Amino acid sequence: MSDVSNESPNTTARTEATKPEAAVARPVVGRLVPGEAAGAEDPSLTLRELSAGALLEVGAWPNRRENVANRLGELAGVTLPGRPGRFTESPSALVCWIAFGRFIYVGAAAEDTARVDTALDTEDAAVVDLSGARRIVRIEGETAREVLNKAVAIDFDPAAFPAGALAQSVIHQIPAVILRRSETVFDVLAPSSLADALIDWMTDAALEFGYRVEEPGTIL
Amino acid sequence: MRIHCPCCGPRGVAEFSYGGDGTVRRPDLSVTDTDAHVAYVFERENPRGPHVELWHHIGGCRHWLRVTRDTLTHEITSVEMAGRFAGEAARISGAGA
Ligand SMILES: [Zn+2]
């Protein structure tokens, strides 16, 4: 756990005018501040927060999976992955098959919440809007997998866990969904109320490799 | 100890919580023999060797699993999906690879 205080040791020497700048110049616990860098002169990792227009969990009733998968595929404009533990994406949506009967639908547009909800029959599935309930952190770089492997004992070798693979696991006691977007890019979905703690852990874990924080982006 | 989840693949035991003996069956509620209900709630074998038990993949897919584990060596010889999605799991190839 990092230092929980953002105060520099010489707080008393600060003036009102320098306070905000002084806070940005060093790691801020629990928040990603664009432009912040730490750990190395030439950081090998970048961190940034991503947003989504819509983020929904879809729970298919037993034996309704095919209907649900077909509907989600049509909505997203993708062919769904063949099994849980995989995701597929189009420019407008990303469909994660997270467990038997359970999907996460990430849409680029806020209207996707209503679109998906109305497109699915309640006899087939239940839809829960998680748009405000998840935050997404991207870690990118050659050593990103090493950082994640400090928390999760999952084989991130590209042969075992290629781009398009996902894992639900626990990072720093926080339930997380890890999406491998490419060989060096991982997106981590975490409950909003715990995302500050995830960022706190991640900045700490990334420190030995060095990281730079980039401007927030979108997941699609 | 690692458990090979049929949905998620091999994961450390810390991601799972133990759900007890996987062989006990609750007597039908119409059964009035109280001994049968006492046995269901309290009486367990304490086997030395293979044991069928329930594990919940709470830190992963959140499915319930029926695991055959040797209580002496921790060797796991079988992991099956328990519950309503067991049939679906059996029909999807490549899951948990
Ligand atoms: Zn699992």
C-alpha cells in the first residue's frame, strides 16, 4: 500500500499559489493524473482511465444462451466468441462472455443501455445496467503482464491468454475483469467504489517498471 | 492448491470458497423423521482419501463446482460444474482451457 497522504513533508513551507501544482508533481493516491510519471526516467508503462457509453451485465436463464448470444451478436455487429473467457469487439461494442450464462456488453453509445434492454426478451435474459458501477483502467506496455501477475496467478503467455481473452479474478481483493486487448494492452474493469484502491495498487505495482499517466480515453 | 475451473481454467485456491460435503442431500420436507434432518444438517463423514465436495468460484466466474479431492494429498481428480448451467457447460467445447 502506498503512502496514504498526498501531503509533502514540507507542507508548512507551501504557499496557497503552489498547492495544486505541487500535488500533481508526485503520485496521487487512488487517482490517475494525466502527465504524472513515476519510477523511471523513461517509463515503459502507460496507465489511463477509460470510459464506456454503456456497460451492462446480461444474465441468460439456463438453456437460453443461444438466443441471448445471437441477439447480443446482432446488436454489437460481431460473431460472439465460442466460449466463456473470450470477448469480441466491433467499433461500436464489445461483448464479453464472462461465465456460463453471463455476458458483459460494453457499448460506445449511452443509448446502448436502452437498446440492449429492449432487444432482449425477459424470458431469455435479465439485463443490469452497470454503466455507473464500473470503472476501467488500461495498463499498456511490455511489462503490463508482469504487473498484473503480481496480483493474479494466471498464465498471461500469449499462447495461453491471447488478445481477445478475458479473466475474472481478484486484484488486491477487488473483483476484476481483465481484458487482453492486444499483446501489450490490458483493460481492467473494477467496481467503481473500489477503483481508487485498484489504481492505488496498480501505480504501486507499476513503480518498479516506471509509468506515465496519459489522458483518459474511451474503451472503444 | 489449484482448482481447474471448467469455466475459467486453473486458478489458485484463494479464489474459491469451500461449500461443504458435496454428497449430502436434504431430505424431502415431507419427511417427518427428525433424525434424517439432524443427519443432513450436522452429520458428516471425515474421510481420509477421495472426497466429493462443493467449491464456489467466488473470485472468478461465481459458478458452483463439484470437486473430487483427496483429503490426504489434495490431489484433485475431477471437477464438474454443479447447478443449472452444468448442461450448458458440457455442450461448449474449449471452456476452461
Ligand atoms: Zn470459474
